[in-house]
Amino acid sequence: MVLAVIPRILGFAYALVLAPALVLLWRGGQITRRRALPLLVVSALLGFLLFAPMAPYQLQLVVLGDTAALGAPLAVVLGGLAFFFVVSLAGGRTFCGHLCPIGAIQEILSLAGHARLGRTRKRETMAVRFAVLAAVLVAGLAFSVNVLGALGVEDFFFLNVASVSFAVFAALMLLGVAVYRPFCRVICPYGAVLSLAAAKAQYRFRRTDLCIACGKCENACPVDEAKERDRKAECYMCGRCVEVCPVEGALRYARR
């Protein structure tokens, strides 16, 4: 379904503009989980129409040295990947949360069910994801093996429904109904990189002196990152915590 007549670089431009814009919108209280839903739909559609902005797969292609398949000049892709890292340092994982087509599909699917399985397995899922990152690097650099391709990322968005890998990735996406963002939390190599930046983010969801310690935000968070001392490395900025907070101003997206 990917339209070859539309340059993929337009997908990159979309994400490059909106990643920092979302930081400003969250900071100003102008976006919520419900208001972000149309953005998730657009991001998912861009995955099928442009196969962009597909940062995890672009990282895989860079590791493989397959610059011809990037869909944009190598310098632009590397600059974009670095830019999203800087944005994550400033305000968290806006790219992962709202702009990545893979993440957007999983976020939408999580609304269809009760994605709670493995919610408190944060350390385990992070450990596996960093192991996958290492495997992607070794397999790509030493053996020219496309790990994400074998999982079906490209076949899924190109709607190659007859391939086995399409079925594999489709099943992984459908798992998102019960398990919140399984690809993002367990597999995504680029997400592992951005989590390092998000753990140091200047702007993040923080409790204020108005907090009554009711625990509703902690229970609502699908990745167990709402506790006061959590570093928010795994926060996908879904906004569930703010949505359930019973005291206005007790939980804010603010600077340290």
C-alpha cells in the first residue's frame, strides 16, 4: 500500500516538526490523551502510505549500511535520529508516544482492550530490549542480517499479506490489546536508545505539592512509571496519569 510517488522525506518532516511541538503542547496543557488520538491515526496512516517516519527501521538500515533503502539522504536520516534523541532529552519520548507509526498502532490497539499484562515488568522488558539492540548491531554489522525485516516490519506496512513475516508482525501488533506496546517495550532498538535520553529529560510528568498520594496515576500507568521516584525512561506520554488525577494541578508536565 506504500505510495512510491510520495517522498518518504515528507514523513520525516512531519515528525521533525511535531516532536518538539508536542513538548510545547504538553507544557502548555493544550494536549490530552483524547486530543492526541487524531495524531495517532495520522501517524499510523503515514506508516502504510509512506513507510515513514519509521525511525526504528531506519536505524536498522543504517546499521546494515543500506543507504539506498532509507528513502532520504543518509545525513538527513542520521540528523533526524539525533534530533529525536535531543528532543527526548528535553521533554521525553514524544516521537515514540505519538509519531512513530509502529507505536501509534499499538497505542490505538491498547484502547480496544485492557493492556495490563506485564505492566510491572519494567526492568525485565528493558533488559530484553537492550539485548535486542545488541543483537541488531551484531547481526547487522557482522552478518548483514536485517532483524526487524525478519520480524516483518516492512512486510506489514507494505501489506505483503502472503508472507509469513507479515503474520508474525501482525500477531505482535494484535498482542498490544492485552500487553501495552509489546514491540516498543521489548523489541524496538531505537526505543532503547531514546529511553536513555528520556531518563534525563528536563520536562516530564511530575507531582506537585497538591498531590494527595491517592495512587490513581500509578494504577493507570501502563508501564509502571508513575511512581514519584520513577525516572520516566519508559514513559510513552500517553497521558493516562493526568487524565485520572482527581486534583487539578497535582500532576503536571513541568521542568525539574
